[in-house]
Amino acid sequence: MVEVSSGTAGTGATSALRFSDPVMYSRMLRHAHEDVIGGAERAEITTDIQESWRRSLALGISPDQHSPRHVREPSEVRALRREHILSPAIPALTELLGDDSDGGRQLLIITDAAGEVLWRIGGRNALTQADSLEFTEGADWSESGIGTNAISEVLRTGSAGQLFSAEHLVRTHHDWACTAAPIRHPLTGELLGVLDVSGPLTTLTPDSLRMVRCAVRAAEEILGRTAAGRGPTAAAGGGLGTQGDGSGVGHEPVGAIAGIELLGERPAVVHADGRRVPLTLRRAEILALLCSRQQGFSADELAYELYGETGTAATVRIEMHRLRTVLGSAISSNPYQLADPVRALVDANQVLAALRCGNAPQALARYRAPLLSRSTARALELLREELNAAVRTALLTDSSSAALSQWLASDMGAADTEAVAALQALVGAVPQVAAFAARARRLDDALL
């Protein structure tokens, strides 16, 4: 697929204003829009976009007209959607990119192959703004229906792309930034529709296009399974996981999972048949956070914990969708929570469970490595320190020579001079204690 990053032709520094100063960039494009409509040439508007404007104008689309052609009534669309080929993928797309909360600012749109709007997902404010533009079910958002926009450009080029502010022909669309990509039949390559995410100018981020394309890939994967006759949930099998999460993705049943490894450098999900499915560090971090709080997290909260101020809920939803292809309905939504049976399979949680039962030696036996030792996310560093401190405190309280020796022999306890002193108080100045003391001093000096 050829990727179109934007309809804008300016320098890289100028185009970057879309993200760093969207208000200024929009002002520049609006001036260029007026000049081009008046017959002048402006480099800010690409040749392709200008040609699309000319075709739209020739079809009778006015820059001052914001009413699209309506193919059918919304009530007719609702009946059409039930049997539409894209319908199995809509729950997953909604989960990945939809935001129907009261504060949601973006609108998720799915059209058919001709550009007719079939689905709209968004919060009350976003839907109200879309209604004012008649961006509604049954509206024709092709070039001939409403003029140049992100959906019409995808239909024209067959490629993903973005339109920002006054790159739209119609002036009432100049407050919007839109990112769209084609959805194709995974077996035939036939165009089935367009996925579009639209919102205020400030909602566009450098990751917007990547997230839309990731969501399209997920949708096409679902449609491929459906077309192959397996059905959207046929891969789930029996057990707790068969309830599904509404995403239309085949999920593993919880009963097929034997353990989840978050300790060490190689996080993974271990299945009952011995298969080990590696987890990316980011997905492992999400699981660790879900384990840390019984009441769960919202997508926005997870985004902040993992990415700081630059985090977005949409990024988290994509990662959560992929996690669910491994864990199924073990992760619930709104807020995201990890089911108790799966929580009990996490190795870090098993360490804590042993400590709660007062069994320090068992906790130490299970504590084979630090929690996600490669993670540099501050939230994970705090969880790592908390787990380490809990095990250490229990061992110092237990004060058995065997447990203290095992602790000092581990990477986590190697620099623990207090544990060396506690062991020496129990067994005296034996060679083993001297070796532990020398190692602890060396590591302590290395940190100075």
C-alpha cells in the first residue's frame, strides 16, 4: 500500500506545524485555500488536491455548501448494516479507535466502497458537531457527494492519507483533521470500505495514521477469518475465553493458559500445551499495571502511566486489542481489568500471594528475577522496587539462614549489606558470609 502522509506539499518544517502549531498551520492553509479558489497557485496545496477541488467544483460542489448528497435515510442504513460484509469487524474497530465518552473529541466513521457513511462512533459532542455538517449515516462522502475530503481521497487513490483543515474544499470542514485508510477484502483485495477518524485540528498526532492503519489490519484479519468460514470467534474454543470481548477476534480460552511470566527480560504467556508466546515489553507493562490495581485502569490512565503527557488512549486500545488475541475475555473493558483467575497465573502475583500467606521461602523461590527488568517506564520502576522491597523485608523478618543465603545469591539481593549482617548474626563469620560481604561491597562501591 502506498502511504500518503498528508495532502500538503510544503517543507518538512512547515508540514510539522500540523502537530506543533495546528492553529498557525490552519491559518496558512486557509489563506492558500482562498487564493487557489480565486485562481492562483499556492505550493501549500498539492497539485492532486487542487485537481480534486477543480473536479468537485465542476460537479457543482460549492466551498460554501456543507450539505452532502444523502444516499438513504439513517433508518435504512441501520437495516443495511446488519448484513454488511464489514459488520463482523465493527466491534473491534470500535474498541480500537472509538471513543463514545462524553468528553470524546474524535469521530470514528466507516463507509462502504462508494463512500456512503454506514457507521458513526463518537461522544455526544463529536456527534453533535458531525450532525451540523450532516456527516451522518447515509451521507455520501465521496468527491461527488461533498467534495475533497480524506474519505474521497482514499477512494480516489486507494491509499491511506490525511486531510488537514483547509485542504478540504468545503469551508465548514476547515476546523477538522481527518485520517482515513481503505479496508480491503483480505482474500481478493477488493475495496470494501473506508475507515476514517475525524476530529478537531488538535487531535491529529504523528501516530494518527499508524493507528488507523493498524486498526484496518485488525479488521481485515477478522474479515479473513469470517470469509474462510471460521467465524469471528471460532478460534476461541471452550472455557472462560469463549465469551469474547466484542472485538470479533478469535481468542484463547483462559483455561488454555498455564502461566504469565513478567519476571525477568523475556515476558511471555505460557499455554497448557507448553507453547510460550512472547509478549512485547509494552504489552507486558500493561499486564503488570493491570495486576497492580484491583479496580483497573481507563485507557487514558494507562496511556499516562506508560507514555506520560504524550500518551493517547487510542494507542493503548490497539495494544489492548492485541493482548486480547492472547488472553481473550480475561481482560474486561471500561475500565480495563484482569480477571482474577488469570491474575493468579502471573508469576509476580504468585510471589506476592506467598508473602501474604507468610511463606517467605516460597516467595523467594518464585522470585527468580526483577519485574520486567528492561522496562524504564516510571510506573513499572516503582512496581519493581515495591516487589523487591516486599520480598526483602519478609526475608529479613524471617531470618532463616537458608532464605538469607538464597537471597544474597540472587541478583536482587546481591548488594544487600543488611542481609549480610543478618546472616552473619545467625551463622557467624563463615567463608560463605565473607563471600557475600565482598560481593555486596563491590556492588555498593560500583553504585557510588
